[in-house]
Amino acid sequence: MSDQQFTWPKGEEIVYLRPPKEEYYGSLPSYYPNEWFPELNLLKENWEAIRDEILAYEKERGVITGMGSYSPAAVTGNDWSTINLMSYMVLFHKNRKKFPMLTKLTDQIPSITTVTISVLSPHTEIKPHFGDTNGVIRAHLGLIVPDPYPTIAMKVGNEVKGWADGELLFFTIVQQHSVWSRSDKKRYVLIVDFVAKVLEDKQVEICAKTLGSQTYIFLYKRIGFFKHLPEFVVRSLCFAFSTLWRVLLPIQRKIKLGFL
């Protein structure tokens, strides 16, 4: 790792985690310096406008509740609520129309692969879990952080940090991570995944393979038959699902498909 910019570690392979063995043994760090990723400064510069658009939505439509998509993490206490605008380059067209200013901003940053509004209720814990791939880096933009670390905090690997209003927090999503709030007020952050410049030529491949892996995980957790497949069959299925997503992604980004 360079002290000046993000570099891909020697010997690090892009991995896509899936059950039953979800572990990461690579050498990426838990967190990253903000100055390594100036391409996301546009979000930081407009954090108040992003916050205000979300609060205006809640005032008009009601509070954001429930998971907007499948979550790999167990939640205890109260509620963790999200609204997805993009997930591994899949566009949620209906949600994007609800947040036009946020959509316009994130569309100006082509390396972004995921955009999610995340609201953590008071006295709630997101249990330790692994992200999908080391092919993306996750950034959290603090929008409303009612209490500092350690009242509201996140643990990535063995390191714990908190958020602050208007500040970005970069971390390796594929590492095991957990979140807690012991505050009496809700925490709002914007979640953004992006592909670092060193991997920008692999962006579509990373997203398609992650979506292929997610498709397998969806079936694995709902159909018992998938839990007993040999590894070579699982690899073949993930390859087939990923190939399908390579075809679907450019179509879906233009046209809302009925099954998404």
C-alpha cells in the first residue's frame, strides 16, 4: 500500500464470497485515508443537499422503514432501513426518481456501483457479517450522526471508528464488519460502493460476477437442494448466472425489468 494513493496489493485476487464458507484472507486494510479517493469529493461537497432531500422525502412520504433489498446481516434491537438506488450497477429506476438530486450527483461519478440510503434506528445492532467482494470499496457519507464514537460506531476487522456529519468513511466491505447504535436518535448515512481506478477496466466484470454470486446465495438460502451441490457445480452455476448478468446489465440500466 502506498502512503499517497490506493494500490492493489501484490498477490491479492478478486474474490466473491458465498456460503457456506464466507471468509476473507486478503491483505487489504480495514479503512482507507479519505485523500486516496478524491473522485467522491462531490458527494462530500453536497452532503447537506443530500440530507435535505432525504428528510424532505420522509416529510412527504413518511419515515423510511424496512430493508429495501436483501440483507446478509442479522439485526437486533430495532430496525435497519434502506432504500437502494443502485446495486452493483443495477438501477432501481423507481427509487432514483424519488431522489433526483442524489441520482444526478452519483451519476456524475462513473466508478460508483452501489448507492443506498441507510437509516439505523436507536439502540440497534447490525451483527458481524462479510461483504460480497474485495473488488469494490465502500464509502459511508455521514448525513445525520447524532452521537460520536463509541455511542454509534462500526467495527471492520479489528478496528472501530465512528461517523461525522458531512464526512466520508472508506472501508473494505469484504472484511467482517458490524455496526451499533446506542443512541436515542436515528443515524442516517449514504452508502456508496465504487471501483478504485486501478480496477476500473474490470468494473462491469466485478459487478456481473457479484450479481451472479448473489443470485446463487438467494437460491442457497431458500432452496435446500442448493446446500448439497458439489463445489464444481456451484462454480458452474455462478459462472452461468454471471454471464446472464453481463447480458442483462446494459438492458436493465435502460429499461426497468419486471423481476427487479
